[in-house]
Amino acid sequence: MPLDRKATPNDLNAFWMPFTANRQFKKAPRMFVAARDMHYTTSDGRQVLDGTAGLWCCNAGHCRPRITEAIQRQAAELDYAPAFQMGHPVAFELANRLIEIAPKGIDHVFYTNSGSESVETALKLAIAYHRARGDGARTRLIGRERGYHGVNFGGISVGGIVNNRKVFGTLLGGVDHLPHTHLPAVNAFSRGQPEHGANLADELERIVALHGAETIAAVIVEPVAGSTGVILPPKGYLEKLRAITRKHGILLIFDEVITGFGRLGAPFAAQYFNVLPDMMTTAKGLTNGVIPMGAVLTTAEVHDAFMTGPDHMIELFHGYTYSGNPIASAAGIATLETYREEALFERAAAIAPYWEEALHALKGLPHVIDIRNMGLIGAVELEPIAGEPTRRAFNAFLAAFDKGILIRTTGDIIAMSPPLIVTKPQIDELIGTLAGVLKTLA
Ligand SMILES: Cc1ncc(COP(=O)(O)O)c(C=O)c1O
């Protein structure tokens, strides 16, 4: 029987929705029932322009035939193969293709099922790497204020979003944080990389002096922080972090869960900024968001440190039942082929200046206190309503949805990250509709 696309569930109670105002949502549900290319279809039959690539993940747009067909084919041929002590060709093929587009010097792929798992994997790898080299005192992990590294214990410990941490107990020990780089007083309305703030990377020297380099395993940062409301790295900042970590034998992990797969107009942020980390965490755009999959990409140096001892012995006691799942791997290959055939990373780079212009035209509209952009990422920061933080942006989100565009909000920041297939008229529609919303916002 064909799916009744108009049907809405009669009881919304059982599903406890993630990162959602459940009670508000269930009073006035917002449901998508279909999607194609740049648009969602709502349960009441409206078309909504996707200004966020789902959750920063559908970089090639929605329901792309090549990906759908690859999943269908793989599901019918080899649905699952044990991930431990057994293999299947598709996961190996995807790993090779990932390495092809990764920065030179990144040579190995460890599969996970999400960004959060990629982060946990990378943090564990960092600690175990030093131990494997006889440097077992290096156990500390350094994150950054306002960082988002998913929701597992390691990720929220190195992360720096207060609401994601404060009700979950004592978290991991041995963690410290760099200051964030959001400096609106000096950088507001910057286009692309802000001028000021590279010196904030020097705080790592202070942290090293405090704890001793010989106790620090890794520094993890998002090259461009997305989920906290789009915070950009000041010019020279990432280069400094790389230099300081290298000087002290500390691994540098780039969390590329949103910056990976073309968001900045290059395969990864590491290439965009020309800064090579020791590990990169990925997910989301790896399968165009269609099937859960993540991957940690590492240098040979990290990988090879584990390849010691008798060769019948497991080298790393870590992995997931679904690591390199055949259907996810097939989706990954089809996704990378779609990116390549349609030159979507190049397309994102080519349209980014138009995006920047359109976005910055919102300057001067009511409540707008900052606008930030990079690649196909944009943020509009609003002055919060006094005593009611987050309400103004959330109202903007609801009004935008009513007017047919999907945006995201964090605090009082509106974030946008359209699929890389977005056209100029669609950028005009997205930004024009948002302008209309901002004008009517209380
Ligand atoms: C930088 C970063 N790391 C990790 C994650 C977590 O990914 P997931 O929700 O797939 O666990 C996200 C999700 O937005 C992210 O932006």
C-alpha cells in the first residue's frame, strides 16, 4: 500500500524528541513528509526551501537518485557483514575514496556511526596513541569554550556549550578549554575570516605551562564552529594552534563534522585553511545525511603507532557493530560520486561570494547585531529580548517556517547552511524571506 503522505500520527507522546522543545512542538507539530533537491514537503502539502541542508548534512540536496539507488542495490545484495574480524569490499572502497579527497598526509579511516562517535573515537585514539609510543602520561584533552563535539561524555567534556554540559555530572576529568574566538566588539560584520583574535591561540601556551606538555594528549577544535552559532577562526588562529601543538608533541584534531564535504568550498576545512591536523572527525555529509555514518581520518603516524606486537592480536580495542556497514558504505560512495560528478565543492566555492553579498545585505534590519559568513555558511546574530534569551530567534525560526524557509537557531543566532546545489534565485528567496521575517519580528 502506498504511504499516505498526508497522514500525521494520532499520538505524539511516545517519541521523546532530541534537542527539541517537546511540549511546544507537540502542541503545534512541524512535520516533513517528503523531500527533493532543495525542498521539503510538509504534512499539509507546503514546499519549504531547505536553508540548512537538513542538519548541516544533506550537502547534495535531497533524495538524490544515485544515492537512493546505491542503498537499494546494496540492501538487496549484502545487507550486513560483521564489522569485527570480517570485511566486505564496499567499506574498503569508500575508505580509499575518502583518502583521495582528504588532505595529503591523511591516510587512514576508522568508521563510526555519527559525529559524536567520531569524536569519542578520536579522543580515545589520541590517548591510546601516546600510550602506544610509551608516552602514557599524555591523557589530558583540550577543547574550547562554545565548542560542539556531539553529545557523548568525551564530546561534552571537551565541548563548551553550557546547556549541553551542566546537568550531566562531573564529565571527564583532565580536560581544559581554550577561549572561544567570538569577538563581536572588534569583529562584528566581518566578511569571511575575522581580522582579530589570532592571539587567542596563544592561550594554549598558558594551558601547556599550567599542566605540562607531557600530560596533554590532544587539542580538539572545530575549524569553523557551527552548532554554537557559527564562530569563525580569526586569520592566523588555526595556523598558530598547529604550530603550538606541534611544538609540544600534542595531537591536533579538527572536528570536521560540518565543515567536511564541501561546506567551505573545499573537501575539508583542513584544505581550505591549509592546516593539516593529525586527525579529522567526520559524519553528516559523508552519506549526504541519508544513512548514519561517521569516520575518523588519521595520519599514517597515528595509525602506525598501533601496528605493533604479534600480528594475530587486535591492535585497537575499539569499534562499533555498524562500523563500515555495507549500506552506509554504499551510500558514502554514491555520495562522493555525486559530489564529484556535479562538482559540488567547486560549485560551493563559486557561489560563496554571492551568498556573502546576499547575507550581508541584512545589515541594518531590526535586531541584527552581527552577520558572519564563510563558504556556504551564514549566521545572523540578533539582539536578545531582555530577560528572554533565545525567544527572538526561535520566533524567527517559527515565522520563517510558516513563510516557507527552513533556518536553524542557536541561542539568538540564526544559522544557515543550504545544500551545495543552491541556486542564486534560491539564495535570493531564502535571504529575502528572512529579511521579511526580521522586519516583522517583535
Ligand atoms: C562539529 C560537530 N561535531 C560533532 C557533532 C555531532 O554529530 P552527531 O549529531 O552525528 O552525533 C556535530 C553535530 O552537529 C557537530 O557539528
